[in-house]
Amino acid sequence: MLSARKLEPTKPIIRESSKQAQAKFVGEPTYKSDYQKWELKGARPEYKIPTSSIHVSSEHFEGVPTYKTDYIGRIAPPPASFKPQSQYKGPSGEFHDDTDYKSCYRPYDVVREKPIKPVSEWTQPNVPINDKTTTHSDYTAKMIDPVHSFKPVNKPVKGGPAISSVTTTKTDYQPWNVERTLPINRGGEYSAPTGEFYGDTTYVNDFVPRQIVRQSPIKHSDHNSVSQGPFNGISSYKTEYQKWESAPTRPMLPQAAYKAMDAPFEGESTFKSHYQAYNLEPTKSFKPTARAQGSTEPFHGTTSYSLEYTAKRADRCPASLIETGASEYVFNEQLIYATEADLIIYLTQDPDTGHKFYSKSIPNLKSPDMLKA
């Protein structure tokens, strides 16, 4: 069985901080003791305050400024309001709802072409079923000979003498005398020369030695040598260091013989002397010159659409008035059709969704009282 136990809630694990208390530093830090002040070359340029020739008066200005004297006020008319001044008044006449659809409508007598057979309950018959079908009764057997089998008859074989190993392939074999059309050249065996070998060749007799100086490597061997002694901690980098003179790279331009003059130019430049002014017409502005003047009369918001508008009356759903009998619609399940065979047919509701369908009543349709009579 399950037994309840009292458990204490878990506590969060708090790590101990490794931060120690900061003690006060006593002494001189290294950034002060090792600090070396550099000597700056050249004197620092003195800052000179530019002298201004404008004298600002400290007295109060008693005149009238130019922005007041040269100001020209423009009085613009207020824009006209497009809001209608009066409310819309609908037509006072009576609305006639007699449409062509209602006046020209002609109901037709709907007659079913084929009667619908009523669904009757199945009852088990008392007479036993006759299981003899037309296939059995009309079947006529035909006398046809059976097809002869091509399968060989399995007969036992009697044992005889032992099988001889001499076959017709061996007895009738005749070897043919075939000759090769092309001879095969076989390499002959090596035979050593019979004479003696002389070692005084032309290479040894005619050889002329030449004195050639061997090229030394481009890379110095002193740089690759590693000292075998211990390292004292003092390198020769500072003592033997040679600073190269570096200059910024300049583009390679052709050296021209032209030298600019130091004296100021006092004549007229070719830009001014050769300049030809053209009389160009400024582009025409498409901006309207004058502002559209609005009408001061009040805006009349009545239009032909609002005067000739006739509101349509929405038909009410007849489903709420069918049961009261005040509607000209009836449910389809109340419709009763009479055919020539005097079969009464009831149309029920939709079996899947359960919705009832309604339609307009037909005056020529027979009522239930007429069918009963």
C-alpha cells in the first residue's frame, strides 16, 4: 500500500564565494616608479584667439527690425467644407413590392414520371427454397473424348551388361595435319664473343678535365648554426639592430620637363576667353499659376443616387411562421403526393443532418383530406 511521507522542500545550493577582502595597498605602484617622461621635439604651438572686427553693441535696440517692416501678410480664404449641411430625407411615397417575378410567375403541376415503390418489411417465406438454378436445369453434357496425354509412360528398364567406356567420340576421332601459316621467331641462346676485351675506350683517352668553381649557397651558414653553449639571457638584438629607412611608396609617373611658375597669374585664362554663353530657355513649369477658388455657397450633398434609391425589403425566414399557418411555405415532410396508383408518399427530413426543408405551397396539390375522401 502507498504510505504518505513527509518530505522537506529542497534548498538551493549556495556556493561559497572565493573573493577575499581587499586590503589597502601600501607602497608605490610600478606604473609610477617605472614611468619615464619623454622629451617632445619642438615647442607646442600657442593657441591664438582670432580677432573679430564686428563690434557688438551693449545698448538696447529701440528701432523696428526688417522682418516686421518687410512682412506682407497673405489672407487666404478658408477652404470650403464638403460636409452636407442637411440630413437625407427619403421618399415619402408608398413602396410597391409587386415585382415582375411575382406577377408573371406560373405554377406548374408537377407529376412524377415513375412511382416510387414503398419500402416493405421483409418476411421469411414458408415455402422451401428451390436451389435448382437455370444453369443446372439447362445444362446439357457433351460426350467428348479425353485429350491424349503426351507424357511418356514410365516403364521399368531391365539391367544389362556394364556400360563400356569406349564412346563414339573416341573411336571416330581423326587427327588433322595442321600447318602454321606464319613461322614463330624464337630467340636464340646467348653466345659470348670469342675475342679479348680491351678497356682503353675513347672516353678514357679523349677526356679533358675542366676546372669548375662550385657555387656557394646563397643562404649564409652562420645563421643556421646553433650555439652549443648555455644562454646567458642577454641577446644581441638591441646592440646589433639596424633600422632601415622606410619611405612611402609613390606612383611611378613620367618625368615631365614642365615646371610650374611661382609668380601669380595676371592674365585671362582660356576657360574664360573661350567660353560661349548659350541663350537657353528655362523649362516650362506645369504647376498651376492660380489656386483653385472654392465656392462660398454651402455644399448640397443630394445626388441622383440618393434621390432615386429605394431600399429593398429583406424577406423574413419562413421557418418561424410555418407552424403558425400564416406563411405560404410548408415543410417538405407535410407534402403529400397522389399518383395514378393512389400511393401516398411522405417526404421526410434529411437523415444525415436532421434539417427540415421547406418549399412554396402549390394550390393545385391535393390536400390530405381530399386524399382520404
